[in-house]
Amino acid sequence: MKEAKFSKDFYEMQKQQWRKSLFVFLVLILFYLLAVSLAIFVFTAIIGLFLREKPLSSPDTLLALSYASIVITLIIATFHYFDAKSHGAKFIRKRLLAQPPDLSDRYHKQFANTLDEMRIAGGLPRVHPYILPTFAINSMALIESDGTPSVLVTEGLIAEFTRDELQAVIAHELAHVVRGDTYYITLVCSLVNFFERLREAVEPEKYPQPSSYPGQVRGGAPLVYLALTISTLIMHVLSTLVSRQREILADAAAVEFSRNPKALARAIYKAHLKNSFVGDFNIAYSPLLIVPPRSTGITDGFFSRIFNSHPPLMRRVRLLANMVSTRPAKIIQEVWDIHKSREKARVVLQSQEEIQARGEGKPEPKAVSGEEGKIWMIQNADGDWEGPIGLEELFRLDFFTPIGWIRNVQEHIEAPAVEFPQIRNALRNPVRKKKTKHTRENHCPRCHIPLHDIFYEGVPLKICPDCGGKLIDSAVMERIIARKEVVFSSHLKKKALEFEENFLLDPILRKKIHADKSSKINCPNCGSRMFPRPYNYQYVIPVDKCLSCHKIWFDSDELEILQSLIEH
């Protein structure tokens, strides 16, 4: 494998990116000049058949057509180029639903910290981290409109990879950035995406439906579709001109950063195994990814080199294995050995009945005293503090306003009233004609005792220490499903299968796993009524959902049963 040395700093790299963008712009102008000239020639030829006033081959006509072609080409190419340069990366991130990492999540924080470590090793002043909400294992790098790099990884990647594998993947993406590949590929993929969207809009239907009116034709214009297909093909070939060699050099450069070729080889092999589409995937994005979603069948043949953006999997693994004088088979065996070790290390979760049978996890319910809610003090018109008083008593004061200063004596915080979440929720509740009792905020809706903060598979959530119920934000559920820190006892698996069998007997009925528990509960976060709804359309297991703040309440063992059924 070729050795990759970095002699350019970040600003020299930006100058190199500018030169590459000029090359792409010139190619775009040439492409549009040919396309526009052909279109104008065909149009004027058709018009000339009817007018017959001046021959098409006359010097004046050809000169006028040439000027028109050049002007139209410059206008279209300039608009297309600057649109892709300014909005290309943002559009790709939006289409793939990329989000900044949640630093309260242990996995996301590890990714952000690792990216900082590798950024410093690569000599980059700043890099933006993003997470793609998909179970697929993949990653990519983009260059934003201001020249700042971004590294995007999937939830599946940070759930499945060890720390050294995560370092190796980030090093690979930053190697693309430092070498200037990312800028070029981001720009070209943004240009390709424009043609791809137009082609999809006019693509003829594969199975046309009967038209509502006689003579109506469904589908796009064949000539426009053909032109856009050729345009997409040309741009795709442009993006793969240096792609294969680019990936090999980025692998070598990543080893300079991470000093761990075996970890990168394992990461590439894992990504190949769990190969699936990333978000609202467009094949035009393939050159951006560390492993293309359609990686099977890639060879070193002539046509494969033209139409595939990445080299074959085993060639990359073999080159990395040669760096540490080992065989690819040993690296692949390491992948499965690590997988087996992680499976053995998973924590066994038991059902609530098993915990109670051992006499564990059943603390005495904490009584909520009438004085517990009196934690508020308010500043009156003279600047003196009054209290402590309860939340409902606070609202009854004549001089209370949302912008007045409040003190929470329990947390030792002073701020305008509207800054406190408890007060904001209580102010919204009168609109819903409900009253919020402070004694029920952050309390279990079943046992009415305070909820505790814990981490479950790296995700922060609240749990009832008595019944084991859990309050989770619906936005983080996909992370829990993707991660494999826990395994379930035989009793929990049996409960899951029994519920599945009973549910399938009558799937229309909204049956909770705990049929004996009332569905009339209020959200511990905002006080709104929670309703039993299916977890999602794929797993129609009813759970209690808050439609106001998007929290989910899982009664004891419901989350574990849901995970067990999904894994099963």
C-alpha cells in the first residue's frame, strides 16, 4: 500500500480544494455547452424547416447560435455550480436526517470525544460531528459551504464498533478531508444529486396504471429522461475517476493517524457484513461512504472500475493486513471473536417477578409529604423574597408574572419564572383545562414515588425504583434498539413469546402487556394524559405515549419484552 504523507496544513488544503473546484466547474461548463448547443441546434433545425428564410449553415446564424449557447451555458453552469457548492452538503445532511450528537448519551459523547482526538492528530482546527439515525454501519465526510469538514456516522456504527475501530473509521474520514478528496466528492455528488432528482421526477412508470381519461399517457418525456440519465452517468463517472485509488490512499493515511491497521480492516469488514441503505439513500452518495451499500460483486474488472466508486472489500482488507504481516483470514476471525466476547459480556436482565422473588429492588414506597412541594420563593415588588410556598399557591399570588424572579430553594437556582420547566408546564396546563400537581411531577404514574435517573445502554432515562417502569424520550428509542449491552433471562424471553402469541390472536385489540394495569395515567414530565398506542407500525406493541412531549412510559418489563421480540 502506498505511503501517504501530509505536508499541507489546513489552509493549504483549502487552496487545493479551490483548484479542484475550478476543474469541476470547467467540466460542468463543457458538459452544458455540448448539451445546450445540441438542444439549440435541434430546435433551430425544426424551426428552419418551417420558415426557410435563412439557411442554418450561414455564418451569421452559426455565430448567433454559438453566442446563445455560450451565454445560456454560463448562466446554467454557474447557477448549478454555486447551488451545489452552497447547499450540497446541507441538502445531503437534511435528506439523511443527520443530527448533532446528544452529549448526554454515553455512545454519542464517546464519538464526539474520539472525533476531537483524531481531529487534533490530523491538524484540523474544527470538525462538526453528526449522527445518522439508521441501524446500518457506515460513515461519510462532507465539506460545508464555509469550508468546515463534517464527519457523519450511523447509530449502527457507534453501537457495533469498539473504540479502536471507531478511531480507525474517523481517521479514514479525516484522511479524506486532509487529502482534499472530501471537498471534490461532496461537490460532485451534489451535482450528481441534482440530475438524479430531475431524472426521478420524469422517470416513466415501470407498471403504468390505467389512465382516467382516454389517450392520457403516464410517465415523463422519453427524450428528457434519456438526457438526464446520460447526465447522471457522466457525473457518476466523474466522481469515480479517482475514487478507487482515493479509498486505498485514505486507508493508508488513516493508519498514520490511528496506528492500527487491524482495527480499520475489522471496521471495513463489519461495515460490509451489515450492508444496507443509509437513510433516504441515493446511489449518487456512494462515493462519500466508507463502504458502498451495493458492495457485493465489486471486482477489479474494467467495467467495475468505471462504475464502482470503491475497490473490492478483500483487496482493502488484504492491503491493511500486509501492514502488520498477517493474513486477512486472521482479521476476519478477530471480528467473530470480538462479536462472541461482546455477546458473553452482555448483562443479563431479569423480569420484575424474578427480582421480587429474590427480595431485591423492592424499596418501601416513599410517602410524599404535603410540605415537599414548598420549594419556591418569589421576589415581591419591594425586592424582598417570600416563601417557601407550593406551585399552586405561587400562581395565586397577585404579583406573580412569568418574567418575575423565582428561587428554587431545593436546587439553589434563581431565574425568571418562565425559565423553570415545572412552571412552564404548569402554565401550559390551564390551556388544556388540567391542573398540574407538583407532587406528581417526575413521579411514577403507577406508584407515585420519585423517579430515579439512570443510564440504560448508554441512554439517560428515568426509572421507578419500586415497579421498574421507565420514562423514555421517543427520539432515543432507536438507539436502545440498535445497542446490545444487555441480554434477557429465559423468563423474560418466555413472557415475550407468550405476549406475541396472545397478541397475534387479536392484533386489532389494544392489549397492554400488563392487561391488569389501568391505561388512565398522566405523563410524569408534562402532566398530560398518556394513551396506549403501538410502538411503531412495524412492532405494534401498545405502550403508553404522551402526545404532548413525546415521552413513552414503559411499565415493568415492557421495554425488555419489546427488545426481546425485536431481536427474536
